[in-house]
Amino acid sequence: MRIATLGRVTTDWNAWHNAYDDPESGLSQRLRIIQGLIGEWLDRTAPRDVRVVSACAGDGRDLLGVLRDRGDSERVTATLLEYDEANVARARSAAAEFPAISVRHVDAGQIASYEGAVSADLLLMAGIFGNISDEDIRITIEALPGMCNPDALVIWTRHRGAPDLTPTIRSWFAAAGFTEESFHGPADHVIGVGAHRYTGPAQTTPAPTTLFTFTR
């Protein structure tokens, strides 16, 4: 069993969010892409009730920003998982208008953090794959089928800086039973945003205790 070491991470994730203040930043562009994908998915799944899980959710602006502009947010039950205390506080404040959305102060790298929240119809894995080892990315992707309802969508991100791992990540999704719906790699930034739908069989393999550990 591998032990999570998130407590050693020194990145200031509050300061990291400052890049959202610049509408031309890669982070802002990534947010717009993710929100567009969430909106398209909500349109496609309407009017049925859906369950969403956002891992390493930050202040929750990707999902909450979309729901705030929709008239059908009541059909969405969501669980946001976040480790940073300040981000948890901001996410809880932002989610207060949505009774069916909860924010957990937990380590999303631990499978126990997802108890009662999965299986989900949409899993947001944004801001994770660029901060963990290649092995942990593969382990996480292989565990995702067990966290997905049939036809669930996974939205994920990873920078395309050299060496660009996104082609390998996309192949790992395919091997795990996912069908790629889209991949966005804008020419003006090194961001990458993928959307993969689970089309494989029901997963019965137990997930590992630890999915990933942040390395920075």
C-alpha cells in the first residue's frame, strides 16, 4: 500500500488561482473549455437527474460557474473534494445556493474520500494529472471505471509541455474502456483538456487505497 504524502506539498494553491484574473491566461482558457464541456454534457443529459464528482475541486468555479447560469441546477447532485482549507471555505460559500452540492475537506488521492459520492455520471479530474507521477496517472485512470455509471463522462486536464504525455494519457483511457469525445490543445497555450466517456463493462476490480499523491 502506498501512503499519500500530500502534506509535504508546498505549492500555494490560493495564489495559483490568481491566474484566473487574467482572461488571456492559459488557466482562464482552460476554465472556459471545461465549462463549455460541462454545459454541453448537461444539455445532453437533460432532464434526468445526474451525479457529479469533482476531485481536487479548488474553489469549485468550473462546475458552480456553469450551474449558476442554468435553470436546471436542481437536477445535479455533486460532491466536491478539496484539500486546501481556504479553497474549501470558498467552495462552500459558493455552493451554499445549491442544496444538493456538498464540499468535502479531504484528500482526493485517497479512495476513501469518494465513499458515498460514486458511482458518478460526470467526474471532473482537472488540475490533477500535471501534479502527480506518470504511474499515478495510469493508476487513477485504471480505477476510474469503478467510479463511473454507464456512459459517464470524465473531463481531465494535463499540460502539453515537453515531454507531452497527453497522447499516452489518451491511450490509457482507451485501454481502460473509455471512448474519447474530444481533446482540446489550443495553439497559444500548452494546456490540454480531454473528455472521455466510459463505454466499457461494469468494473468489479477493487480500487487501490491510494490513487495519487501530489508531487509539488
